[in-house]
Amino acid sequence: MTSQVYEFQAQARQLLDLMVHSIYSNKDSFLRELISNASDAVDKLRLEGLRDKDLDADISDLAIRLTPDAEARTLTVSDNGIGMTRDEVIDLIGTVAKSGTDELRRKLAETDAKDAGELIGQFGIGFYSVFMVADSVELVTRKAGESVGTRWSSTGDGTYTLDEVADAPQGTAITLSLKPVDDENAVHDYADQNVLRRLVKKYSDFISWPIRMTVTKQVPADPDIEGAEPTVEEVDETLNSQKALWAKSPGEVSDEEYAEFYRHVSHAWDDPLETISLHAEGTFEYQALLFIPTQAPFDLFMRERASGIHLYVKRVFIMDDATELMPEYLRFVQGVVDAADLSLNVSREILQQDRQIRAIRRRLVKKVISSVQELQDRRPEDYQTFWGNFGRVFKEGLINDQDNAKAILKASVFASTNSETEPTTLVDYLSRCKPEQDVIYYMTGESRTQIERSPHLEAFRAKGIEVLLLSDPVDEVWVSSGIDFEGKQLVSVAKGVVDLDDADAADTDEDKSKRDEQFAPLLSWMGQTLADDVSEVRLSSRLTESAACLVGDDFSMTPQLEKLYRASGQPVPKSKRILELNPDNALVTALQGRFGGADDDHAALEPTAKLVYATAVLAEGGDLDDPAEVAKLLAETLTRTLG
């Protein structure tokens, strides 16, 4: 087949432009990315060889090799792993379907040049980092079990060339024609063996496959042979120690080694916020090394995001997306699990059914949650970083993981009326409660500002009762699950009947009875007038300033939850809520005064009743069904007032 020239897809061209023209402080990262990719390819071949005994591939000496050529100014990174077909080369190299290039551009604009190198791992752009240090790149690959290979080459100018290679070795070899050394711009001499030796030791020492390089060594002369002279010979040197860090006790591993291993498995460039090491013995034997990141990845809320857990069996790689080992709400956790007793030919279907996998998952989840709790108790600044990045995701467990919901709730924090800046734990909330308070009050909304301005909080604020302010979309769902904390139910201040009266209240039962009797005709009339919008009109004990508010019953949806369902395409029937009036508000007392006897003609008061309802909707940040009608009623009312 003759050579064919292809254009990179649009996002790939943009990414190449970023690689070539953006300023990165740490161009060394390209080698870590290439070695990580090579390690993945060798892992996959080893697994495929165990699954398919008839696979025509050599798996006897799997390794990664670095071949520098100082005279030609080239560096070749090769492996004898799984390799790629021609179509896979086009798909994986010519396309960047999930790179998030637009988001990367935005991040670059917000990031200092000295920190920009961290974005390479964060956005998974791996292979493209070679253009930071190379004027041109050639990739030769042959898929294990196939007879013909593929050559890919490009200068990073927006096009690439594909050729068929008849005698390509199994695996992948990437040859970089290196740019000149430029210390000022941090382009080092990547054809220098000492530079490569240092970078492998720093970034890839833990890779489980040998990283080899042919070096020239001087052999001393044999002292027993007269006149013998030193000789020079070429030998293979293994550059990495091949430590399986998860198999070692924490005391044997440095923080730097853990950090580099985290970057290897996560393809990120930040440091881990927390490292979790597990060694389980007994009925189920396994080892795990997990990490909580410092930074949230850009695709944290994307549905197609892969799990961060790599599964090994007896040090043999099985899969890098073991979703069965970690629930969705802990999808930010990265790491490795190495089980002792699973079948090497394990599939996702077997994983879902495997009793040992379920047992490992339960233990991992409890350990991660307890680690978050330890951050909260012992390292509040690190916990604040965790919560800012992953709090919304972590709270999803309150919906999806009933077995651990209480522990998740204890390890969570929430905004409250107690402080404008510092969130509170529920333990601290209860410590501030009055002895007679037997529930935890909360209110949900679209933002803290909107909730704080809600009329529903007026009586609570007046009586000094703390209320949780829950503004994350996930809060709308979990609070309605009936969960409690230390035996105290969570109660919405915007639902049901709120009774905050105490022994010192000015109103007696007799006063209340008289007031209820006095307002009964007005409440009945307004209930009929607003029957299309409300289920009932009653007097309020939660308002101290506003004229009215809307209240749901104990089991009704909040307006915000209805919006979420509609936004997701789920039809939600219109629900009617209760309109509560403040009998001490000037507007309500004036309306009562004008209302007069129950048998009078009250048609003239209908616009006022509708406007009272409209103000209640607007006060909670809701949407009016017919804004034009409300505007017309308001204009007519103002005209009569001015007239």
C-alpha cells in the first residue's frame, strides 16, 4: 500500500498547536507519558496471552526499551506489547475524541506558565506531548497476532502520513527527532543516557516491566593476562527497580515514590491529597493502594468517565476500569487493587457476580470514607481542599449507598446560618442546638443567597435557630430519603407545619383561637380564588416580616427538585402547595380589614389575592406561570393607588 497523507481532526490540530506553541516548564513529562503508554501496552499483551493460548505473539521477555542516538539526535521509546492496527492508529493518534481541548485552552489561559505542565496529565493528552521536544515523530507498530505493521509520521503541522510496513516487529516503537537543547526553555538533552537514567528513576522507577537501555561499559583488563588492555562492550542496563509499591508496607515507601506512582496510574500531574494502603489477609487476600487527588479532573461529571481503579491478579494486569470495585460517588479515587484468588481470565460479567469482589469493594469503600473522616478530624485544611473539589460527588453516596449513608453524613459538611464562611458538621450543629430541639432544620435552594433571603427563615432567624443551607443539586434528592443523624430527623423549614412557639410566646391558645376564627372567612375565600394554584391557604407561624410564603406538605417535591426532573426530560405534574399568610403583616391585616363579612362581594380583592400569591412565588426564586398577567395586575393596582 502506498503512503497516504491524512489531516488531523480539528481538536487534534488545536492540541498540536497547544503542544508546539504553549510554554511548558516541565517538558520532561513527555517521557513519563510514553513509558506509561508502553507499560499499558505490555500489560494488555500479557493479559491477552493468558486468555488466548493460540495468540501468535512472543510474551517470553516483555519489556520497554529506550534507544538514544546522540549523533543523530534521536530517541526511540519501544515496547513489545500489544501493538496497534492501522485503524487503531488513526483512531488513537489522529483523533482526540475525549481530550477536552476547549477546556484545556481555557485552563491554559487561567494557568501560570510554570504550572502549565501539570495539564498534560490532567487532560490525558499523553502522546501529543512529544511535540514539545521533537521536530518530527515516527511511530512503527504491529498488532500482536497480525503480520503487517503500520508506520505513522508527522512533523506536528496538522497532517500525518501512514505507510504499510511488512517487517515491523511486534509492539510499538516511537522515534523522536529531537529539538536542539535549550536550557532556557527547559528542553534537555534527551539523547543523553545520563539524562534518561535520571528521568526514569524520578518518574517511572515503579513501572512493573523492565525499562532497558543499551549502554557502553569499560571492562577492566584481566590482571592474570600480561599485556591485557581494558575492553569496551555493550550491555543492557535496567533503569527501573520495578517495585510493586502496593505490595510494600507504607514505612518502606517514600512520599515521592507514592506521588509518582499516583501520577502513573491516574495520568495526572498533581500530588495526591491522601494515600491509602491496604493489605488484607485471611479468607480473601488482596492488596490495594488508593489515592484521593488534590485536584478534580476536568471530566469528573462526564458520564463516559472511566473508573480510576486498576485491577491486578497476582501482579498480572487485568483491567484499568474496574468500576465494580468502587461506587460511582467515589469515582475520583485512583489506584490499584491486586487480588490473590481471582481467575486470570476474569471478565466484567464475572466481576459483577464474584463474592470476593463484593467483599473487597465493601472494605475499600469503608476505608475511603474513614480516610475522609480522618482528614476532617486531623487535617482541616486538606479536608477543605477535598470538599471543595469532591464534596458534591461524595454526597451522591447519601442516595446510592444506604449501608454507608450515616458515615458519609458524618464525614460531610454543610453551609448553615451559623456562619457566612465556615461550613458545619452535623456533630457541631447538634452541639449548638437548644436542648428541646429534636430535629435538624434545613432548606434547599439554587444558591445560598437565594435561601438566605427566603421568607421561610424569618422565624428561625428571629428565634436564633440554626438552619442548614443546602444549594447543591444532589441535596434536593438525598434530604428526601428519610435519613436521620444520631436519631434526629432532617426537617425542611419549607414543608409541613412549623411550631416554634415556646413558653414565653406572647400569644396564648385563646388568642390563637380568636385569630384563627377572625381570619377563617378570608382564608376560605382565598383558597377558592387561588384554587388553580394552591391546595390551601392558612395562617403562618414561620413568618415575621413577609406577607406570605408557599409551603409544601411533608412529602411533596420542592420547586427546585421539580426543575431538576424537568431538565432531565422527566415529566412532572404540577403540584399545588400551601399558601401561608402572616397575620401580623400590614398587607395581610389590610386585606383582612377590607374583606369584611363573608357574604360581601369580594371581586375587587381578587387582583390583590393573586398578587400576594405571586410575591410568595417570587420570594422563593420561583417562576410565575403567567408573568404577563401578573405584570398587568400590578400595573392596574399601582394605577388605582396613584389615582
